[in-house]
Amino acid sequence: MNFLATYIMRGRVQAMIVASSLALLSLMMPPVSVVSSATVALVTLRRGAFEGLYVLICSSFAAGLLGFLVLGNYQFALLYVMVLWLPVWLISIILREGRHLPLAVEIAILIGIVGVIGFYLYADDPAAMWKAVLLQMIPADAPVADIQRTIDVMVHYMTGVVAAGSVFGLLFGLFLGRWWQANLYNPGGFRQEFLSLDTKPRLSIGSIAVVTVALASSGVISEIAWNISILLFVLYTVSGTAVLHTVFLGKKLARFMVPMLYVTLFLIPHAMLLVALIGLSDPWLNLRKKKSNTHTPDGV
């Protein structure tokens, strides 16, 4: 995808064309939204906050105009600014100025946590709101009674699930933008940053405290704590993936084990739980420092 990054960096107009057109395309193909937000991230990381903001604002107007002409709807442009482009712009500034990927990831999680708490302050009954949304998605020929029981459980955690999905997309956009930047101007730089990604022991202790509150309390407090725990799961899944990637690099079959790690996470989402536990415990286990062979095969 280096050709796309090269095109984006040719100028403002090129960056706006890519960001706005992919935003519209993502309405039919949602994963494309990651590439759209990565465009804003790349411009911000390379050229600074003002240039990134300029592209963000102009791309929003362009996306709104495209939406109006093609779909008769321009509101999605505002949604993109608030949910995808504005947060990725903010954490791109943090990464550009601080040059510290773990901090950028933690700020992304913090944005999600603020979103969860804000939603609970805004909505009188979040569970009822999610129930109304999910009931509309039930097919007409589906066994309503069975699905109803599942929905009654899910609605209490949907805020965290939606926030976690948004943060995952935000981080993927940031990572893609950083990877593009490294490929163009600092080959291998993103790889080093990602593999060194870690969390501090005090953050792990705080995360365990949140889960403890979720287990020990009840009502709204417990529900909010569980939804925040879902967001923390994202944090430790990312850091746990970096840990396992580094550990597998030291193995003789690294060329096969590293790709298999990502294939497994994609095909078996339940494996993320184990990866998150590894990320949570790594501040004390220091698994990367204990790998038996520090040789890194070329091209992995």
C-alpha cells in the first residue's frame, strides 16, 4: 500500500481525495474506514497538527458534499469527524510530539473511557436504548424468544462493545498511518515501536481494580465498570500481541509462528482473551526479556 501513502503525501488535495472518497466507500465496506482515518494520521504525523487539521476539515466538507450528491445525505461526514478523524488526529499529535507509541495507545483507550462515561451521563437508560436498536435488527423469521434472552444480557455491555470497536478502528488507523510514515521515511521504524509497546505495572493494577469494582458492586456502577473493562481488554490485547510477536521472533520457526499469531487472532477471536491476559501480566513477567533466542530472522 506504499503507492497510496506516496500519493497522499504529494499534497493536500491528494490527501483530501483519498480521505473523503474512502469515507464514502466505507459506508458499503466498513473496514475501508481504517484507511480513511490512516490518511489523516499520516498527514498529521509527517506534517504536523495544523496540516492534519486542515486536511481533516476540508475532507469533512468534501465527504459531506459527496454524500449529498451520491446518497442525498451529508450527516455521515460529521459522524466521521467526531468518531474517527478527530480522535485519530489527536492521538497522532501525541505520537508525533511525544514519540511514544504506548502513550498514544493509552490516550486512545482514555478517549473511549470518557465516551462510555459520557454516554451513561447522557442517556437515562442506556440498556433500553440498546435494546430498541438490537430488536430492530432481528430478522422477521428468527426465533424471537431465544434472541430476546440474549439481547437482555447484551444490552448492559453494548456501550463498551461499541466503544471498544471504535477504539480498535482508531488504533488500526493510527498504526497504518505510522507504518506508512515509517515505510516512506524510516524503514523498520514502526516495527521497532510496536514490538516495544508495553504497559506500566500501575496501569495493570488500576485495571485489576476496575474489574474488582465490577465484580463487587451492582447496578449502574458495576455496569459502567464492566464496560470500561471491555475497553481495557483492547489495551491489553494490543500490548499482548506485541509481547507474543517479540517472543515468537526468537524462535526457530518465527517465519511461520508470527503470521500464525495474527491468523489465529483473526479466525479465533476467543484467543484474544489469552493474549490480553499476557498483556496484563507482562509488566511483572517481562516475557520479552526472557526469550531464549534473540536472533531475528530477516523479513519477519
